[in-house]
Amino acid sequence: MDFFDKYKFASDNPDEFGIDIKKFKKPEVLDESHLSNLLSHSIRITHDILPNVTKSIDVVFKRLKIENQFNFFVTSDTYQANAACSLMSISSKPEIILTSKLIDLLEDKELEFVIGHEVAHYIYQHALYPNHQNEENRNLKLNILNLSRAAEISADRIGFLACGSLEASLRANLKLASGLGNKHLNFKFSAYLDQLRELETLGKSESQLWSTHPSFLIRMQALIWFSMTKEYHDFFETKKKGAYKILEIDKKIENSLKKIIGNEIDITNKEIFDRALLWGSLNLYLSDKKFSKSEQELFIKKFGKEKAKKAISLLRVSNQGMLEKKVETSFTEASILLKTDKLALVSELKKIEKDMDGNKVKKKEVLKKLLNLIS
């Protein structure tokens, strides 16, 4: 696992949602019902039945230098070229299912890319990530979808390493996006990158904002950038240094994604953060029933005259209950922020508490309460 961490897309970080993959333990009672269903309705991929596909599978595990602990199946689907890694966390063995259309459509190296991609989902345990469909809060849904898209970038990189060919990786993406094979497609990659630039020019796409997968155009661009990294050249021992470090292209990919999905997620996260900080700060300042001149000056300096004036004016015409309600509402919102944002909020509140006048004991009690609300 640690070996593959170096290739993981920086935004593919479940820790931001409080998920520690390394602490996950399989349940004592495993669910083998899916395996039973596959054995009943699909063909297990073996050397005797599908020698060419089995050869591609063997190449993937040899190149990635890991043991093949998977059950591989092919299922009948002449319409969709698809692959999936199923029940990777609660069955005795993970299962990778390839459709018949996928096998017909792809050449050997292209198939290796897809197999490597699905193996990566298991390696990174993406099945343990939260599902946006299980959440009601819009902002949390969007943050989870960001994580889902990031997981696909990570999996693509391992697929690339597994097949050992940038061209095959890009061709696989094009074939899967179009459903067309060699007979119809002209693999002139610069033309597809022109299409990406046109997409970026159009600005925010609502469909991409709510998609679990990035556009195939971004995924192709991300693979091209990955082929320019030091980490890529180290893996293939090309003796080249690479034009970028992987963290540099991660930033480029993030910028490319934002051109298409827009800045709504960043803006909303910041608004939630700012609301919690404002009402949390007021709660701290007023914990001893006083709001000294120096504290008011600090408050205005921190939040600006307009925001500070509105908050103070509201407090003058209301009561303690209103403040508590504002704090409760804003911190309930903040409790679903990403871990990085919550840690930043905690840090800001601690700084504010440290610089305050008045009764330090009461202020520390209020600070502790606020921190508990977002833990």
C-alpha cells in the first residue's frame, strides 16, 4: 500500500472525511452471495477459457509487483464496455467483472490499463469512501463527489503503470468514451485536447459538478501530465528526471477540474467556515458578559466593519438565546467541513481566545464547548 501512495492524486484523501483506511478490519462474517451470483451467471476468467485475457491479467500483476488475490469474471453485455471491482471489503476475495463488450472493444494493452485501474480501486480501498447518495446536505454531497472524482484520477495512474503505455491508456479512454473501436477512431490526441480547451472555455458544467467521474478529456490530460513526472520515470527506470514532481501536476489537475465544475465547493466551504468563525468568536468574546473596546477592535479587524457591525447590531436587539442558536446552527454546518478546514477553524478560535481580555476560565470553557461541536 505504501508503495502505491506515492502515485495517489493529492485530492484522493479520505482522511479529510475522518476515514482511516489502514484501520479498517474485515468483518468476521463475510458475504459471499455476490460470488455465488457471479458463479451462476458469469464466466470465471481462466487460462483455459480466456487465455488472452488471462495473459493481460498476469502482465498487470507482474508489472505492479503484487499478488493476484482477485476473482475475475466476464459477464454478458454487448452494449456497455464496462469494468467494476465489486465487494472489495466484505468478501473473502475482491471480484473484478469485465463485460463482453469491453473485451471485444479493447486491445491487450488497453485492457491492461482497465484491469490496473480496477485493481487500484481495491489497493486504495475506494469502496470504503462515503457515498454522496447517502447524504442530504448539498455541501457534503459535493465534497464527497470531489473525492470520488479524485479516486478515478488515482486509479487511472495505476492503470497507466500497469499497462506501461501512455498511448494505450489514452486509447482506452477514448474507446470507453465513444464505444468505438479501431475501425472508426483516429487517435490524434491533440484534437481531443482541443475539445478539452473548448469545454473549459464554456465554464461551469452542472453535469460535471454532480458527476462521480471526471470528464474523459481531463483524465487524458491528467495521464499526459503524469507521464512527465519524476515519479513516472522512477517507476519505469527511464533515467530521466521528469519535468514535474507529482504534487505540481496535482495542482494543475485541480485547476483543470475547477474550470469545468466551477468554484461552488470552495465558495460554500469558505462561507460555512466564516460563519462558524464569526459566531464562535462572538460567543467567546461575550462569555464573560463583556465586550471590551479592545475586543471590539479585534473583532472588527478580523471580520471587517460591515460584517462586525451587522453582528453587533443583531445582538443588541436580541438575547443570549439568539446567539446560542446562531452558534449551534453555524457549528452544525461546520461539523461536516473537510478535516483541513475544521483544523483551521480550531486554530483560528484558539488564537482569538488567546488574545482576549476578561475572564480566561470562562473563555476556555466556551472554547472547549465550541471545539466539541465540530469534533
